[in-house]
Amino acid sequence: MPEIRKDPVFGRWVIIASERGLRPNEFRLGSGPETGGYICPFCAGNEALTPPEIYSLTGEKGQWRLRVVRNKYPALEDSGSAENRRSGIYDRMDGMGFHEVVIETPEHGRQLETMPTEAVADVVRTFMLRVSAIKKDPRIKYVMIFKNHGRNAGASLLHPHSQIIAMPMAPLRVMQEIDGAADYHQERGTCVFCDIVKEEMAFKRRVVAENADFLAVTPYASRFSFETWILPRRHASHFEEMPAEQAVTLAEVIKTALGKLSVSLPDLSYNLIVHTMPVQEPSAEHYHWHIEIMPKLSHVAGFEWGTGFYINTVSPEDAADILNAGKQFKI
């Protein structure tokens, strides 16, 4: 089974999962089922090619419209122990956790921004339901929801899907963000993300989508060109505790933001990540869940890896102007 090892210098955990290298890559095998050389395991009619479904929603004619299955090539598995084992200076534990795939639609080429709002809301509600179910296991400390779209974003299959990985610790990157928000709260007495919402609503220049519940912006210190954040207007620290009725308004903003990105950035590849509090922690005044969308227009290179500094070649203000005008951006 996979193993989780701790880097003794940085304190970050690394998953060693050799079987992940066996997963099929549609971008290498062909562009889709029409090539004849590839059978998509996520298309309707090919359900036998995936593990049994954990959860599904049924459409009008009795066919599923959304499925959740275990990942056939998991980064973590729901067996083993969450106990830390030390060997000399090194720490390790079993690769215990959960790795699920949310198949967002039976249609192979359909993307979130082109799906009906209610279908996108179904995806959002499914995320919430699965996190709420998974966190009942006290061994699980953090649940990561993410979507890799496109070859440059690390996707191996074209068919629209997202992933959920539940792990027995909160990742270092997550804790750095939460600790930074806690420092801001201690210094100013307010939530930094709530203050970002207020600042961006007043400035307006970086806003790319909004409604009564959510705001999408190109953040002030964007690391990547056309990076976009979606933030709840009202404070909330845990994504899975979002009021159910807000799934529709969140879906509206996701569709608008991704729609603008896909118009301005042809052949868009992106990572979409839900940032939220560790699932066993109580509600926090200092942290505010949000979604980050990171288009993959260039690769992180030596300077970024060596320093932790990012170089963004399109200012967030210019990015918002391009997205809101519906202009194509030439790389």
C-alpha cells in the first residue's frame, strides 16, 4: 500500500504511491473514445471499468448523471494505521486515507462552464456530502477537493471529473495559510479573507464575477497569470458546512469564472482547489474557506522553485480587464 514519509528538513509529508504510475493517460493514448484506441472508463456504459460507485445521482431516464467511485489507482487507501512510526531520524506511516473520483457528467467532452447551473450545483453538493461523510472517521484530519483540467494541469483523463483525497494530517501548505490568517487576525482583529472581500468590492477592478453570496477576483498578489479566487461574501471556515441553498449561487460564479477563462485562454488547462479548515477543527474566526483556480500558462521554473517567489507576467488588474472584456489572450 502507499506510504507517507516526513521530510525531516521542512516537516512536510510526502506520499509514496508507486501504483499511481500505472494509471492510464488519455493524452498519450489518444484524444478520446472516437479514436477507437481508447475506452474511457468514465463514460456512460463503461461503469464496469471503474470500482463500484459510492454515490450517484440519477437523471430523468434512469441513467446516472453523476457518480462517485473510489480511485482505481489511489494515492491513499482506506486501510492501515495512522500511527506514526519512527526509524532513526525519519518518520513514516501507512498511506491511510481515502481517494475518490467525482465523475461530473456522463458526457465525455462536457465541461463545468458549459453544464447547466443545477448540474454544477449537484457537483458542489456532492463535494459537501462526501466531505461530511468522510470526516466521521476520526483518523481523517484534512479533506482536499480538487480538479485538474487539461494536460498541462496534470490531468490524465479528459472526461470531466474532480477528486477528493482525505488524509490523516493537514498538509504543510494548508497550515501555513491558516497560520498566516491567524497572525493577521491576532494583529488586526479581523479575518483577512473578509477584509479581502471588502477591499475588492470597493476597488472593483479585479472582480470577474459576483452575486449575492460569492465574489470571484483576480487576487492582488496573484502568483500565476489569470489566477482567480472565489470567496464567500459571509464568513465561514468550513466548506462542507455551507448552507445547501448556496450550492446554486456558488455554481453560478464557478460557471461565470471558468467561462470567462475559457474564452480568454483557448485550450485552457487549470487546477481548481477548495481551501478549507481541517475537518476535525471547530469553526474559526480567523479562516475563511475559498476556491482557487490556477490556469497553467507556463511552468514553474528554477527561480520559483529555488526562492518561493513567483513571477507573474500579467497583472491581476490586466487579467480582470481581459476576462471581463471577453478578449483572447495570446501567450
